[in-house]
Amino acid sequence: MPMRLLIVDDEALARRLMREYLASHTDIEIVGECTNGEAAVEEILKSNPELILLDIHMPKLSGLEVAELTGRTEGVIFTTAYDQYALKAFELHAVDYLLKPFSQTRFDEAIARAKKRADQDRHGISALVQEIKAERILVRDRGQTHIIPLVDIDYVEAEDDYIRICWKGKTILKTQSLSALEAQLNTAEFIRIHRSYIVKLGAIKGLERLSKDSQVVVLHSGVKLPISRTGLERIRPHIA
């Protein structure tokens, strides 16, 4: 099966050049092109290409933001005219970092490296990948993409097959389990207080007793959330 590749660059000339360079790689299938970061996020999440040629300076979202938001830890070759982002790119597990203008030879080297790494991954001998905790949550709703910084979130509630994200007095639904989201979050900032609730520690004002055996978590916004016995044990060290 050919390796499926997505080209992401806001410059038409750069996209055309990469297509020309790819002509000799008959084992690669170009599945599409994107001209801005937001469109790239949508396409990556939809088609999940094995390899992405990703520009860094683009409208709406940078290539680095695209990689972070989509959680890509493999199959990304950054293409850019700027060398100052190389360290960050490799922190995001980039396969390679191509500085524009790059030659066919240099391009082929990056593609060969990507193919080799993909082959290693298929055989289960890839290097251990560093765990990256999310800084933002991406939500697609009615054709729009919402990027919600974790710092703005007060709490998240499980609701059937969805989670309800509550931030800055607003709410939005996302198709994801609460447990899956919990695995992405930094436990120093967010804590699960109930099977149906995760709350940001900075949003908590305190606890309020309802009865001898029942308490609720009170947020600075005035919202009150149920808390389980296990959640109470988790949260006590963080409440003055």
C-alpha cells in the first residue's frame, strides 16, 4: 500500500514544488493539500495521513500548533524558511526539518527517513515516544473548529457518549469519553472528583457540606458539582 501524504503550505509555489519532488516517489499517494492551519487540522483528523509535509508560518494556525492540536507524534516533516523553530519541531517528534529553499536531494533524504521510521513502527521497534500533555482542546461543531485553552476551562462533565466542556461561562459538546480526556490532562492542574466530572483545581473555591455524608465542590463561578468519596480524597490535599 502506498504511503498517504498531505501537503500543508500557504504558498502555491511551494506546494507545486513539493508535488514535483514527489513525482519520483511512486510509493507515495498525495491525498490532498491545505493552505492554512485550521484546514490542516480538519483534514488530518479526518483522513489521518501517514506523512505530512507541514509548513510552519501559515494563516490561522501555525504548523507547530497544528501538530500539537492533532496530537501527531509521528510522520511529520516540517518545511519552513525559518531555522529558529527546529528545536520545538523535534520536541514534537518531527521526522525532519526542511529549510526552504531545499533541493530534490535534501527532500528525498527526508522522505527516506520518514519511510524508514514508518517501517520501524510497523515492526514494533520504534523509539519510545515522550508523553505530551495537551495545552488546548480541539472541538469541531457544526462545521466550525473551536480551540479551547485548558487554562480557560472550569470543568468537564460526562454526558452519554459526549463530554460537556465548560469555560468562560460557555459550554460545548465533544465526542470523547471523560477517561480519554483525563489521560490527556496534567494531573497537577485537573482532578477527577466524580465519575462524571473533572474540574480544574484553580477554578475551585471550596467545599460545601450538604449533609453528614454529602459535600459538593463550589467553583468561583458559583457552580456546585457533586463529589464522590474517592474524589474527596483526591481533592483534600489541594483545599485549604
